[in-house]
Amino acid sequence: MSTILKVEALRVAIGALTPLSSVSFSLEKGETLGLVGESGSGKSLTAMAIMGLLPLIGGRITGGSVVFDGSDLTALPEPAYRKLRGGRIGLITQNPMTSLDPLKKVGSQIDVVARLHLGLDKSAARNRTVELLGELRIPEPASIYHLYPHQLSGGMKQRIVIAMALAADPDLLIADEPTTALDVTVQAQIIRLLSDLIRDRGLSMVLITHDMSVVAQACDKVVVMYAGTAVEYGTVAAIFDDPRHPYTKALIGCIPRGLAGAQRLKGIEGTVPSVAHYPQGCRFHPRCPRAEAICAAVSPPFIASRDGAAACHFAGAVG
Amino acid sequence: MNALAQSGVGRAFTTPLGLFSGGYILILLVVALTAPWITPFDVTIQDLANSNAAPGWPHLMGTDEFGRDVLSRVMYGARTSLSVSATAIGFSMIVGMALGAAAGYFGGLFERAVMTVVDLTWSFPDILIALMLVAIIGPGLSSTMFAIAVAYLAQFTRLTRAQIVQLKRETFIEATINLGATPAHILSRHLLPNAVAPVIVVGMLAIGDGIILEATLGFFGLGAQPPTPSWGAMMSSGTAQLFLAPWVIIFPGLVVAVTVIAINLFGDALIRALDIRERLRGT
Amino acid sequence: MSEFLEVSRLSKRYTSKRGLFGAARSMYAVNDVSFRMTKGRVVGVVGESGCGKSTLARLILRLIEPSSGAVRFDGLDLLKQRPREMRRLRARMQMVFQDPYSAIDPRYTVADAVMEPFQIQGVRLSSAARSDMISGLLTMVGLNPQTASSYPHQLSGGQKQRIGIARALALKPALLVLDEPTASLDVSIQAQIVGLLERLQEEMGLTYLFISHDLALVKYFCDEVLVMYLGRVVEALPNTDAPARHPYTRTLLDSTFQPDPKLRRRIQPLAGEVPSPFDLGPGCAFAARCPRASERCRVETPLLAASGGGHAVACHHPD
Ligand SMILES: Nc1ncnc2c1ncn2[C@@H]1O[C@H](COP(=O)(O)OP(=O)(O)O)[C@@H](O)[C@H]1O
Ligand SMILES: Nc1ncnc2c1ncn2[C@@H]1O[C@H](COP(=O)(O)OP(=O)(O)O)[C@@H](O)[C@H]1O
Ligand code: SF4
Ligand SMILES: [Mg+2]
Ligand SMILES: [Mg+2]
């Protein structure tokens, strides 16, 4: 197996603030990695850093590296990045309308990507688009091609965005909460679609979500993020079997299990702090049920465990 | 006062234009309120020996054909013009808000009836309405006020109605209805307080327009009757010796212009300070 | 004991014109819905967005008038109540709304908002009783009494929803309708709010009608479940252990993920999308997507029929 994406000690600054630091993970070919955490934990910033989109919000990478297929992206000039984005890396956003132009037919919006990145001519691009829509199980692709975004349902729009992300035959997909705004049945269909694509095309994917049940369903590995930093990473099996970080445990505890007699739902008291108010020591300590005096003072190091590691002073302890 | 500060009105004064225009309006208000006590000369006493004196000492703006001090009359005119316009607009605003709120809240046939009548007044030019009213009630300040009030009624009604229709869809209105609130409670505690800011700003801008309308009617001799000083009436009487004593017409004209510009500038500053540009669109 | 809430054959029809000269089209947002609730129970209503859940809630509370049908609350025919009586009655049947962000007047402080129910219902309180009441209500929903002087824009979504709950419970209602109270909140906050609702139900002996699009959450939280599809109740489950018999309910179940990688679903592809609610023909509304659909399903509308033990299904080929 070869590594397609390796992020190491990533650090992002916006103005004088450092909303993101110490994010590391690696993604092998054919794998799906989940980035999970409550809103405000830094998931989208991580995605933007990988995609070279930080300048859009006045941010920049101030430390660490992002290595995609062997080459470091942190120093990549914008023209080269433009080739990569939408070319070898496809992006799927939560709100399809941030990716779709309301005034253009959806088909031609997909064509453009293939023409730009693959150099196809007009008719070749159109044939390819119709084929792609069919592969995404969109009924009557030839007629959907001619519709405008507002004529489609939310789930269908999201499929169109997936088609755009796939149009240039990428190696890596970055999906930022692709199903958060959708109904459960539609979410299930989209997740199945993405899983099939990963398997059939040998793609790799970074799947961003706040929902641990989506991670359990669709990912091979996980990075749990909190307040702009990674707090635990590991294989999905290990993380759910034996979560080491109290935040990971709490996040899992937030999801109702559809089984009778399940344990009571436990929320996480308080809210994610904003960049300006990241606490000293362990950033989770004000909300942590396990916190002791050391947590407020010393930032915990990563302690390795089975198939992963957690940044908690007590990650090594049993229980 | 607390509510005023919190609403952001104070922020209108933070830009140079807002400060100057707001400051000018405040000074003008003080002059209008205290005119009977602070004018350097009596505004009605004639001094024929001193008629048509050029600006200088002690008549800073000169005197008119009867030897009356122009500055004093401009100051006193502020009292007439502002109070006529403000009273008329205030009245129009209250009626317009009541009509608009009721139309927006209850909807249906009542709304259609109100809006048809109001739109009818909207489609006539202001000055035409004013002339019609003068023809009916006769010239004087009360018909001027009535004319101004009718001329702006449509604007207030429409703006209020649009606000109410929009606010009615907010969850907090449904939640309040669900607590068992009466329409009176919903309107007086939630809808009107949330709708009032843009209406007040439009009202303030309308006072500027009202001043012009008052001056126009006064100029044609249909407004304030002599010897009451009003800016329009002063300009009107000044036309007779336009070349002999141009100051008689220039100073009131200048004050009308500056006042209207100041009101508009301050209105803009208010719109920005209260962040209500979006809510004023399309009405 | 008479039924606490009895909904009989309730329908709400909307008509709309397409364009200036278009023919009027009509749809049933709620179509022939009947059910009963006993005091102290938690009944869940589940279905995808647009299936009529909010419309049903508004009809039950008579916030909108039905096209046909009746609602009896505690022995009273709600539709026969005159405005004054209805306003009085509202104190006993309250609702928490989906969107906490616009559920409080932006000009009201938290204290004003939670005291408004008393003002509306003409309950006079001395100023000492008033401040006791404010801090009592805020404490009850897990807020610091110091938030009393805050304005809504200073609060988080979760805090606002707590205020919404405090307002709804201020007058000690018997029935609380919860219309997706956590749909716009983070999972961690959702779990907090659900925990709060559980506690309050136990303490105050409340009766809940809990609306959600999340079957896992409904199964976790409710005693009985109504499943809605395009305005109709397609299945009524007497308890959450009862096996689903309607193919749509099964689809919903299969679309719900578990926070456990060992319980991954095999997601079955679902044909097409939810059809347009306008001018639905005869037959089962789910037929076009249903794996079991027969010719009969396409011509004859299945009615909700009791199948023993309080279970009811509207399907020609139930499990
Ligand atoms: N443009 C920005 N300017 C300043 N801070 C930002 C900006 N975008 C995000 N942040 C901050 O960075 C943190 C992480 O945000 P984000 O990556 O959007 O979180 P998530 O996607 O996990 O919800 C948050 O505290 C947020 O306030
Ligand atoms: N006031 C209305 N006018 C016209 N159609 C409406 C109105 N309210 C709701 N609907 C329609 O009724 C259906 C059900 O809506 P709703 O009850 O809000 O569904 P849910 O709450 O399950 O998402 C939707 O198709 C919606 O568009
Ligand atoms: S380091 Fe302390 S505060 Fe942080 S997660 Fe571990 S126990 Fe909790
Ligand atoms: Mg995000
Ligand atoms: Mg709804």
C-alpha cells in the first residue's frame, strides 16, 4: 500500500490567531479517513489547508507539511494548485450551492471540469458527463444534464457535486460534511455511492463529519479533532472498541443506539471554545469528565495505543 | 435612553457626515424651540426707516421691505417650518403604521381595501393633493399639515405593512401566538417594536420633504399667512424685490436647502447605523 | 380514562397555482391522520423532510385550521373553541420549535422571554416572585440564572433552545409538542437537550409528541412511534421493540447508522426519490420506490389497519 496523503504537524494562522495546530495523519490509497469533531473543531480548516484554499479566508500554513503523492503542497504556487484542485483532488462541500452555478445547466458545469483538466473537446466531455451521471445512479442522465440546479432535489444536487468532483478522474476526494443537510435515506444512498466509488475506482477519501455513526459506517481510519487540534487517531475498529481520549468517548456517547435498553444519552456539557479562547493545557479540560489539576496546566502529549494514539494525560491508563 | 443607545442611534453620529448633519439638526431644533426668546429682534415689529437694509451689523442677514430682521425671521421660520412638517409627518406616521400593521397582520379583504385606497393617494403628485386640499379647506397652516400628512401616508402604510408581513413569518411570533397571546399583544409587543426603526428613519427623511412642501405652499401664499414667519412665505414676499434686496429670498432659501440636505445625510447615517438598508428595499 | 389527545381523520390541503394561467394544483400536507395519546407517554413522529410533520404539529395545536378532521384535547373539541377559550387553553399545550435562532424576539432579554407566558396569561407576580421564577426556570433547563439579562444574539443555539423549553414549560403545560428541537444543533448539544427533556418528563410527568427525522433518536426517546410518508401515517408502532412491518419503515431503519463499526449496514439502493406531493394519483405513495410493490399497490391506496397489539400498518404486503 502506498501513501497518497500525509499531513504532518499542520499549523494554520489567520491574522494573529492560530486556529489550527498539531494535526497529523496519513491516508493510504483506497482508504477512507474520517475527520470528526463538533463544529468549530477545525475540520474545514484542515480541508482548506490541504486544498490550498486558505488565502481565500486570509489564512496561511505556518508550520508542518502536506504531502500529496510524494510532493509537498505547502510551497506549491497557485497555478500548479489550480491544476491539482478539481484535477487530482476533488472537493465535495456540505452545501451543493457553494459549488454549483444557479444560472448554468448542471451538465455543462460538469463538462467544464473535464475539459479544463483532461483537455477533452465539447462532445467528448458531454458523453463522459452523461456516462458519469449514469454511474452515479442518476436516473435519465441525458435529461438531467439539461436541468438547472433549482430544478433538482437536495440529494440530486449533491450527486451533481460528486460528479463534478469525479469529472477529472481524481485520486483523492475531500468530502466536507457531504450529507449533513440531507435526509437519512438520502444520506445512506450518498454514503453507499461514495463507498462504492472508493472501492471500484481505487480512490482515497477524507470524509469530514460530526457524526460518529457515519464514521463507523464509512471510514477505515479516524482523526478526532477538538478546538483546532487532533486529540486522537487510529483505526475505526480500535477507536470504537477502546476510545482512549475522553472526547472521543463523549462523541460516541452522543449518538443514540437504535437498540432497546441502550444506555442513556450523554451530551458534552459546555461548547467548543473559539480560537481566541482556546484554554491552556489540554484544550478539552473545561468540559472533560476526567480532568485533574495537571490537565489545566500541561498540554498532554500523544500516548500510543493499539493502532493509534491519544493526546490525554490518562490515555495510557486502563478504563 | 438606554433603549436608544442600544438601538444604535448613537452610532449615526460617529461618521463626520453624520456628526455634522446631526449636529446641525440638533442646533436647528434648539433654535426652533427657543426662537421667541433668542431672536435678536422682534419678528413682527416693522421698522420702515430700516427697510431693505443690506446684511451687516446689527442685521446680520439684512432686513426686508418692512425693516424686519431677516435672521430673526429665519430663526422663527424654523419654528414654523419644522413644527408644521414634523407634526404632519408624525401624524401621518402614526396613522400609516396603524393602517399598515392592521393590513399586514389581518390580511384578507381588509388589507386589499386599505392598500387600494393608500395606493390611490400614492399615485397623485404630492403638490396636486396639497392644492386639492387647499381648495377644499382654504389656505393656512392646517391645510398645509393635512396635505403633507396625506402625501406621506402611503409610504408609511406600505413600509409598515411590508415589515409586518415579513416579521409575521418569524418563529417567535408563532411561539407567542401559541402562548395564547391576543393580536393586540402580538402587534404592540413584538411586531410594531421590531418594525418601527425603518419607519422612523423614513419619517425623518420625510420631514425634509415636508419642509420643501411647506415652503412651496408658503411661496404660493397657500401656507402660513402673514405675519407668521415661515421660510416659504418669506421667499414669497422676497420675490417682489429680488434685485433690490436679494438677501430676503437668499437666506431662507439657503436654510431650506441646507436643512433638507442635512436631514437626508443624517437619514443615511441612521440607515447605516441601524443596519436597516435591506429592510427599506422594495418599498 | 378518556384519551388525553385524540386526533381523528385530520387533513390539511394546500392549493397552488403554477404561473399566471396555470391550473391550480393541490396537495395534502397532512392526509387523513388519526391517532390517540395517553397521558404521560412519549409519542414520536418520524419521517423525511416535507412529509408533513410540522403541519401536523400546527394542526394539533390549532396554529393553523385543518381542511377536515378533529382534535380532542383532554375531552375538549379544539376546533369548537372560541378564540378567547382557545387562548386560555394554549397554556396547557405548548410547543418547542425547530429553529431556536428565530424563536425569541431579538429585542427581548432572556428574563422578558421566560416571563412573557405569565404576562400573556394574565398571571400577576410580585417582583420577588418574578425573580424567583426567572432563576427557577433557568435553573430547571440547566442555564445559569445570570443569563437572565442576556439578549438572544449573545447566546448559542443550544442555550436558545433551552430558553425555548423554559418558555414552553413556564405555565406547566400537560402536553408538549417538540418539533425537531435538536435538528439544527451539534450532536453533542442534541444529546444535552435530549437528556434535559428526559429529565423534565420524569420530573413533571409531561406528555410529549416528539417530532424528528432521525429514527434512531425517536426509537431511543419514545414509547410509541408514528411513521409518516407524504402526509400519511404509514405505520404506528406500539413500542420501540415492535418489528417494523412497513417497507418504508424498514428503509428508514436500514438507512440509520449505528455508532459501531461492527454493526455496519449493507445499504440497499433505493429507487428514485420522494415523488412530488402534488396531485398524487391513487395507490400507495411509496409504490414507485418499494421493493414489494405489486399491481394492486399502484391502483389501491392502502389504509392504516390494526394488526394486533396496537400495531397498525398501511401496506398491502406488510412484513
Ligand atoms: N475565516 C476565519 N477567520 C477566523 N477564524 C476562523 C475562520 N474560519 C474558521 N475559523 C475558526 O477556526 C476554528 C475551526 O473552524 P472550522 O475549521 O470551520 O471548524 P469545523 O469545520 O470543524 O466546524 C473555529 O474556531 C473558527 O472560529
Ligand atoms: N403554508 C403552506 N403552504 C403551502 N404548502 C405548505 C405550507 N406549509 C407546508 N407546506 C407543504 O406541506 C408539506 C409538508 O410540510 P411540513 O409539514 O413542513 O413537513 P416537515 O415538517 O415534515 O418537513 C411540504 O411539501 C410543504 O411544502
Ligand atoms: S488530558 Fe485531562 S482534560 Fe484532557 S482529555 Fe485527558 S483527562 Fe480530559
Ligand atoms: Mg466545517
Ligand atoms: Mg418540519
